Amino acid sequence: MTIHQKAKRVHQSYIRSGSQKLVSEFYVRLMAASAEIRKKFEGVDMAEQASLLSHAIVMSFLFIDKNQQVAKKCLDGVRATHAQHNLNISPELYDIWLECLLETVAQCDPHANDELLSDWHDVMSVAINHIREGY
Ligand code: HEM
């Protein structure tokens, strides 16, 4: 299966998982997973943050297609804000981020299985690697 086909399946899974519901459940998991990550989000309005992330997740699906300028602009922005001189998000934290996202999909999507979770991993890794490489 091509990465484009995977992105389509993952987008359908995201909708099935209730999009906003998935993102808010994801943040509960992420905060529980790491004290370092929890500290980064101190004082942040998490409802607002969930809405920003749900947009960035859809942009991550579109980002598979390199000609999608809107998606590229969005993820270039996230790459800049998350860099060392800015929010200073250490590269290894993204592994925890992705792990928490996959666990939340497994919880929220009634059709989740190993193959679908592996598609989520592959699709989100494209955006995450782009953000991480800007560190
Ligand atoms: C463990 C990894 C990550 C940590 C610790 C983290 C942390 C943060 C923090 C502290 C903020 C600023 C909130 C504020 O001050 O209002 C933020 C904003 C944001 N994050 Fe992350 N982030 C991570 C990964 C990601 C990933 C993988 C994405 C996208 C797929 C993403 C998308 C965003 C967006 C869209 C914003 C708001 C706009 C911006 O600041 O660029 N983050 N993040």
C-alpha cells in the first residue's frame, strides 16, 4: 500500500475516532506519560491546544503530498515553534508523543487493528520527522 493510501485510511480512522475526542483523550495520555512533557504544557489552555492540534493532525495527513502548500506552511510553523531556541522540544519526546497517539487510536477507533496502527505510525512519522529535524 502506498503512503497516500495509508493517509486516506488514517484520515477515515481519525474521523471514526471522533477527531476532537481523540485529541483530548490523547492529551490525557500524553500528560500521564512523561513529567518532562507535562512541564512543557504548564499554564497552557489545553482546550485551545486540542483545537490547534486537531488542525495540525489533518495537516499532517495532507503533508504526505509535498505539493500541499497549506500543509507545508502549517508544519513549517510547528517546526519553528518547537525548535531548540523556542519551545525546545527534545527530539526523543516525539517517540512518546507518537506512542501515546497510537494507544489513543487503539482506544477510540472501533476498527483499530495492528495494520491500521502501523499506517498511523507511518503517516504521522512523515510530519514528526519534519518537525524533529528542525530542532
Ligand atoms: C512531545 C512532543 C511535543 C511537545 C512536548 C509539544 C509541546 C507544545 C507546547 C508547549 C506548545 C505551546 C502551547 C502554548 O504555549 O500555548 C505547543 C504548541 C503546538 N504544538 Fe506541540 N508539542 C509536541 C509535539 C507536537 C506535534 C508532533 C505536533 C503536530 C503534529 C504539534 C503541534 C502543535 C501545534 C499546532 C501547536 C500550536 C501552534 C504552535 O505553537 O506552533 N506538537 N506544543
